[in-house]
Amino acid sequence: MSLAPLTAVPAALPSPEVGAWSIGPLTIHAYALCILAGIMAAVWIAQKRIETRGGREGVVLDIALWAVPAGIIGARVYHVITTPEPYFGPGGSLVAALQIWNGGLGIWGAVAGGAVGAWIAARRYDVPIGALADSVAPALPVAQAIGRWGNWFNNELYGRETDVPWALEIHRWDSSTGRAVLDASGQAEVIGTFHPIFLYESIFCLLLALALLLLDRRRSLHPGQLFGAYVMGYPLGRVILETMRTDEAQIVLGQRLNVWTSLVVVVIGAVIWVLAGRRAKGRSGAPDAGHDPVETPSTTTG
């Protein structure tokens, strides 16, 4: 990708020149704040939804204390494995693999790791996994939509150069300081205007969350099927977005690795949908639409 500046676009969307702030010895990264805000929103939404299924107050937060760390670890491991050059390549640094505030969290690792953590916690707190998964399903894309704005602060996750009215102005970025590189006159260097992939994905995730809520309201689904719909739905949009990205990535059979991963995840989502339906029918001997009731003792503590 050429980094030669394009002709200025008056209507271009701006990008921040600063993505981190120091307060004494503490450095606050906007990327981390966006991830945290997304997690908080997801916990709130999922808690409200699980309470309608009989879950106790605060149970989602208890489960999140297991699922979130597991999800972050899984997300970082996936990113490092699929993008090894900055860490294992020439000039790479293993220490940088721990610096998640500089960006680099793979959604597939986050979902896998978070699912393992949530499953362990659900068993610990005696919460039916189907009820939990369906409560979380619309909350996850909302968290992703909010978290993607961390990429905006880091001047990353953009596509090809463009001069469309919603083009995103991107600065030359110093990830070690969390700031744009300054030119000789003290102004932030602009490398060009590009498609704002982070914004496209954020909007897509919000639309997916709305679609899941409508599906849950208008269709009688078996426990676990709404989560299957999320697992199928998100990667379908991700395939399109991946083809628009220009950042470095592992290429397999002519396509970015995440394209193939997305297609595999679509199949996994379909399997979850089918198995959830068969499980519900098998328990009752007939179609058993509706929600898995959550029966957690009121004395349970987190």
C-alpha cells in the first residue's frame, strides 16, 4: 500500500493525534478504555436479559470475571499466532506481545477464550449454558461495536486509499508513545485518507445486535439457537470487511487467514443452531420452544 499523501479531502473524517495520556506514572490508553466500555455495556445488557430468564442479580458480572480475562488472553494469543512478524520476525519483540494497549486482539480468540471461561463459570454458578449464551448473544456485537473505536484512537484498521466523503484521515503513528508522528513544523503527519474499516465494522455490529434482538422477540427459538445465530451472523459480515483491509496478514490460498477462519466459524454457528434444536426436542420429545429457565439459588455469592 502506498503511503503517499492524497489530495486533501475537506469532508474527511478526522483521526485522533493522541491515543494515550500520562498521569504521573500511570498511562491511560484510549484503546483499553474502549474495550472496557464495551465489556461494561455487554455485561449490563446480558444481565438485563438473563434476569428475564430467572437469573439472579449480578450473576453475569460473576461470570464475566472468568470470561473476560480468558477472552482477552485468547484474543491476544490468536493475534500473536496469526500475526507473528512483529513478535518473532526480524526486529520483533516478544515483550510487545504483552502490550495489548497498542492494539492486536483477535475476535476469534476472544470468543473461544471467553466461551471457555463462561462455561466454567456457568457450571460454578449453576447457570444453564443455553440461557447464558442467548442472553449474551446480542450483547457481544454491542461490545465489539464500542471496542472498535479503540482502533480509531490508534489510527489503525483502515482500508484502501479513497476520497469518498466519509474517508478517514490517518496519521503516521508511533505506537510506543501512543501519538502521531510530528513533522518539522510540529504538525501531525498525515499519510492519506482511507476507508474507515473500523467504522464499517462498528455499524455492522450494531445492526447485527438489533437483528438478534428482533429474531429473539419474533421467533420461538430453542435455548442456544440465538447464540448460534450470532456465531453465524458476525463472520458473514467479517468476510466482506476482511477483503477491504490492507494491513499485513497471513495469506492462505490467496485469501487472508481471517477470511477462512470466518467461513469455518459460520459452519460452527450452523452446527450450534442445529444441535440446540435437537437437544431441546430430545429433552421433551417434542419441539420445546422458549427459554431455558435459570434456577440459581438466591444465596449464591460471586
